[in-house]
Amino acid sequence: MAIADPTAPTEVRGACPHDCPDTCAMLVTVEGGVVTGVRADPDHPFTAGALCPKVNDYENRVNSPDRVLHPLRRTGPKGDGRFERVSWDDALDEIAERFTAIADEHGPEAILPYSYLGTQGMLNGLAVGDPFFHRLGATVGERTFCDSGSSTAYTMTVGPTAGMDPESFAHSRCILLWACNVQSTNLHMWKFIAQAQRDGATVIAIDPMRTRTARRADWHIPIRPGTDAALALGMAHVIVRDGLLDDDYVERHTVGFDPLRERLTEYPPDVVERITGVSAADVERLARVYATTQPAAIRVGVAIERHHSGGQAVRAITALPALTGAWRHPGGGILQLTHYAFPVNGLAMSRPDWIRPGTRVVNQWQLGAALTGGLALDPPVKALFVYNTNPAVVVADQQRVLEGLRREDLFCVVGEQFLTDTARHADIVLPNTTQAEQTDLVFSWGQMYLTLNLPAVEPLGEAVSNREMFGRLARRMGFDDEIFAMSDEQVIRDVALDWSHPSLEGISLDTLRETGWARLSIPPPSEYAPHAEGGFPTPSGKCELYASLAEQLGDYVVPFFRQWYGEEQSGAPVDPLPAYVAPPDDDGAFPLTLLTPKAHAFLNSSYGNMDRQLRLMGGSQPVILHPLDAAERAIADGDPVTLASARGSMHGRAQLSADVARGVVVSPVGFWIHGNAGATVNAVTEIGFADMGRAPVFSDTRVEVSPGAPPHL
Ligand SMILES: Nc1nc2c(c(=O)[nH]1)N[C@H]1C(S)=C(S)[C@@H](COP(=O)(O)OP(=O)(O)OC[C@H]3O[C@@H](n4cnc5c(=O)[nH]c(N)nc54)[C@H](O)[C@@H]3O)O[C@H]1N2
Ligand SMILES: Nc1nc2c(c(=O)[nH]1)N[C@H]1C(S)=C(S)[C@@H](COP(=O)(O)OP(=O)(O)OC[C@H]3O[C@@H](n4cnc5c(=O)[nH]c(N)nc54)[C@H](O)[C@@H]3O)O[C@H]1N2
Ligand code: SF4
Ligand SMILES: [Mo]
């Protein structure tokens, strides 16, 4: 693709690459072949305004002196961070030799690919390495870090539907922000919520913490973590009891209402109060406001799934708009993920048909166990290839992950932009481009626009895109399949999307070159009511209050999260009716609950190394607790503290705030280990899976906070 003229200052159209629902349209300023600034495209209805505090100085990420710009080979002990520069040829030779030797000796399943959404574009994102690793015969890495549990629950209820258009929230009269910190994690959606609020809508935030979002709401409901299923079922109880149902909608567009009504008898408001900490009066009021103020919209956050009962919470919440008929109106219904609206050609991108029959699947959340013998894998993992993710920071069981990464007999390759805590452990680091240096086409999981990203400058140093990295590896391994040789443009035109799909009518690579982005060919937000007449893409075509898929498959993982579009996998039995299930009892040694939400100025662990963003986050890992909980422990604001669970401990800086409920501790994810005394929140978090979709349960972590640094530091 054309590179901008390197001499004149110019603006190039881009798309923010991050794993964020907003997928902003960026304008990248280039002067003399150098990126000198970025701004939000003012004409883009969703992005308009400013970029977020993470990305509004993206030029500093692109031009950072800390970028990895050449292939590196380790020279010191693993984790030490000492490397020497090597040529691409030498790096590729070494990888090919080691992979071949390991495959010969142990079988190719001894190679574990490991990736997530460091960049989200269709070319360089989730599926980019899959064809290579499937050809190799490597173990399949199952990616259920994020939203797999929610998506399983949501699709078993209403099917893979994009649900509400976020822009149609401007037409809502009642908005529930349920476990979603919009002001930090979905910033550009706020203007539509604010518009509705100005027009008289009631905005309600349901969150254990009084976040910057909750502060702007008309009503903040500080719920006990992990109990949302009970609250939603309590609301449904009141709605049924008080005759607030939309009988006609329930009759025509749902299945399973009778067994659900039976189940709801178990959730009267007083029982719900005992489970959730929300008073019975508030449960009643919430149910009435929600059911009687139409159109009513729900924005459900990803955070809700990270509890033992997380899937069932999403099931119960997703049932609400069908019970009240909220779907009838533009501005009514529920918004979970919009990506179902994009006809992504996952099968052609990921090539699950190349997976050799019987190849084992390892869930990426279990990396620590997989690397240290905990899963009793045969053959053991002998090689690890990490790209688009930073497991040393983002995955639970951190100390075992680090122990595994330090294994001298593990051949580890990391594709990265920076020397992350993970990359520091690599034998070979391969340099990857930023979004300003590559071509991509980006779908969104939080709005309805397709966005083209054009390269603004030549790649810095010897950095290459993920696509080019896997193209080079494939050629070195002798794989001659067409996909590895295709140009980016060819992939966009022929592979990435089903361009014949009605939602892409009038949109093509050529139109996108002119406009940069395009709204999908769907009705405007003021008219968008996709389920006004039912039509849910479930087995019955109705909203399944009693889920036939739960009955058939139990705890399955929706294809998007398994392989891009692999087979659905059945698992442990799941109650086909929503229910609240308490987390396992602890012995009382850890009286507080830890939440590790997203950092306002980081994108997961990205930007955890950037000065400005780190300063915005206060410079070091905070441990936020209620002043009364702190006083009981003789902890003052700013004190060094130890945060400990049955899993492990870490060091942080106490921050006292009545914004967190008593009994809850908040410590955001994303701070790097290096610079934080060897451990961050995932050294402490609970391991294991929730009730659906193999979502992690790290928000069911019981902890204690004590003054001072831990003895091992
Ligand atoms: N600034 C920023 N934005 C991001 C990201 C980032 O790292 N930083 N990451 C992106 C990604 S990958 C994702 S998945 C999304 C996630 O987006 P969100 O789901 O909004 O993110 P979280 O911060 O994890 O959680 C949101 C809120 O849920 C609350 N919460 C936690 N447990 C419970 C519970 O049991 N019940 C209720 N009702 N509330 C609960 C937390 O207190 C928090 O305020 O954000 C995306 N956007
Ligand atoms: N305790 C706790 N743990 C969590 C969460 C939480 O809320 N609390 N959130 C979970 C969730 S929702 C998610 S989505 C995951 C996110 O976890 P990750 O997807 O691992 O997110 P990041 O930490 O930002 O890591 C992305 C890495 O990819 C790199 N990268 C960016 N672009 C490219 C590229 O083009 N090529 C290559 N090779 N690399 C690139 C970045 O530099 C960065 O180091 O974390 C999960 N873990
Ligand atoms: S991280 Fe999200 S909010 Fe920030 S610029 Fe990117 S898409 Fe927009
Ligand atoms: Mo995520």
C-alpha cells in the first residue's frame, strides 16, 4: 500500500489497534517520514471528540526509545533482560532448527502457540498465527481470557446477535451500566449516554466501586461482587409478581417462561438483599424503574463474567429485556458485543480445517500449570511462541508462569513491540510494527463501523507486522500455502470478510481508502431495533429463558473464542435456567474480596511502561481499600502494604477511599512486574474457571491486606 509522502506534513487515516470496544478512527500526522501526532477523526460519529488518555500520544509509543526494533537473542539468564542483536536470517534459522528438532524428538504438539489481542485488526490480530501453527501440527491454544463466559451465556440466551447499537443509547430513557466502567473502558460511548441523560433518562451504575462512571450516574448501586445473578433474578421476580411483564412479547418471542417463573420464586427481594447487599427496597425500585421506563437499555461489561456465577449472571441479565419487551424500541435491549454484526471470514483466516485430527487443546489461562507439569502434558511443552499478549502480567498463577518462563529447557520466542516482562524471558525476540507502520482492517466489538488502517510511515528498524513475521516463518519452514504469500491488500479483498454480506453493501476496500471507515449497512441508530419482532438467532428463533444449548452442550466455549470458528465443545453440565451459585467457601483467613479492574491509563498491560500513562496511574501499583477496613489494619494512606491470598502475594501502595465498598479491595491490572518488586495482581488472583465458557474467576479472590512489604521482597 502507498506510503505517505515523507517530506510534506500530512495526515494518514488509521484505526486504533487496541482490544477496546471503541475502535477509534485515528488521524496520524506524519512529518518528514516520522509520526508526530495523532487525533480522533472529528467526522466519525462514534470516535468524535478526543482519543483516550492511553492513546492520545501514540506517537510516543511508535517512536519510543524502548521499542524492540531488531531480532534479539538472549545472552543472560532468563528474565534478566540481556540480549544481543541478530539478523532476521539468524533468528529465523534458529527458530526453524529448534522447532524442527523439538517436533522430531517430541512431536509437534510439544510446541505451544500463545496469543491474544495485542492488536485487534483482522490481518494482524487473533487469527494471524493460526494457519502457521496448524500447518506445524502444534498444540491448539484455547483463548478464553476475555468475554468467553459472557458470550457463551449471552448466545445461549439470544444467539450471536450484535444486540443494541451503542449509538441508539441516545434514545434510551433508562440505562443500566452493569459492571461496566464506561468512562475508562468504553469512553466514546459516554456521549450517547450523556445525551440520553440530558434528555431526561435515568442512568444507573451497578458496580461494587463508585467508579468515575458511577459518579456520573443518577443512581449508583454498590453490589457485593459476584452476586449479580441474584440481583437480576430478584428484578425478574418483582417484574413477574407486580404484573410488569410484556405478556405479548414473552408469549411470542421467548421459550421457557414457565420454568423460569418457577425458578424466580426462589429470589424474593429479602433473599436477594442477603446475597447481594442491595436492600430489598432498592431491588424493588430498580425492577420498577427498569420495567416501566421505556426504552430501557443495558450495557453489560466484560467484568461480570469473572466469578463462579458469572455466566448465569449474564443469562439472567440478558433475559430482562425480553421479559419487559424493551427490545421493541430503538434504544431498548442489551449491548454485549457488537462484533457479530461484522461478517468476518474466520474460517479462511484461521484455517481450523488444517488442525490435525486429535490435536490437543491447552487453555491459555493455564499457562503456569502447562509449563510446570501441572497439567501432566505428554509431550511436555518444549517450545512456546508468544505474540500479541503478555502472559507474565495478564494471566493468573503469575509465579508459576514465571517459573515456567524461566525453564532453561523451554525454547521461547516472543514477537513484541517492547521488552515486556514476558519478552525478557525469551530466547529470541522478534520485532513487530505498531499500527502506524502497518496495514490492517479493524472490526469492532463495541460499535458498528469498519475501519481501514493505512501505514503512515515505513516500519522502524527491522520491525515487521505479525503477518509478515508468520509469512517469513512459514517460508523458512517450507510451507507454501497461498495465504502465507498473499499481500495485505489481497487478504482484505479476498479473505478477511464476506464482502457479499448485506451489512457490507456499498463498502469495499476502494471506498474505505476514500473514507477511512464506514458504518455497516444497517438502519440508523434512531431506527435500529433488531429484535422488535423477535427473530433471535437461537435454535428456537426465540429468546431462550430456558436454554436448549445449555441442555445439549453444557458448559461450552463459543467458536469465536476456541479457534476463530472451530467446533463448539461440550463440557460440564450447566443449569439451563439462570441461577445464583455462591463461590466455594473459604476458611475465613482472607476476609476481603479483591477486584483487579482495568487501569484508566493502560490498555491491559500495554502502556504500563510508558512514563506519562504510568504517572497518570500514580506511578506504582495502588491497593485501594475502604478507610474503615484500613483503620482496622493500622494502614494509612500511602503506606506500603502486602496484598496476600491463598495463591500468593504482592507489594503495593495503600490508597484509602470510601469509593470502594467495605470488604472489597481494588487493585488494577496492568502494572509491570519489573519495577514492582517481582509480582503484580495476578500473583494473588484466584485460578480456575467460571461456570461457562472457561472464563477465568479472578474476581472471586479472597485476600488480606497488611502493612509493610512482604518478607520475600
Ligand atoms: N482504560 C482501559 N480500557 C479498556 C481496557 C483497559 O485495560 N484499560 N481493556 C479493554 C478490555 S480487554 C476489556 S475486556 C474491557 C473491559 O471493560 P469493563 O468490563 O468495563 O472493565 P473492568 O474494569 O474489568 O470492569 C468494569 C467494572 O466492573 C466492576 N465489577 C467487578 N466485579 C463486578 C461484579 O461482580 N459485579 C458488578 N456489578 N460489577 C463488577 C468493577 O468494579 C469495574 O468498575 O475494557 C477494555 N477497555
Ligand atoms: N487480574 C486480571 N487479569 C486480566 C484481566 C483483568 O481485568 N484482571 N483482564 C483479562 C482480559 S479481559 C484480557 S483481554 C487480557 C489481556 O491481555 P493481553 O492481550 O495480553 O493484553 P496486553 O497486556 O495489553 O498485551 C498485549 C501485548 O501485545 C503487544 N502487541 C501489540 N501489538 C502487537 C503486534 O502487532 N504484534 C505483537 N507481536 N505484539 C503486539 C503489546 O506490546 C502488549 O505487550 O488480560 C486478562 N487478564
Ligand atoms: S484504546 Fe479505545 S478509546 Fe483509546 S483510542 Fe483506542 S479505541 Fe479509542
Ligand atoms: Mo478483555
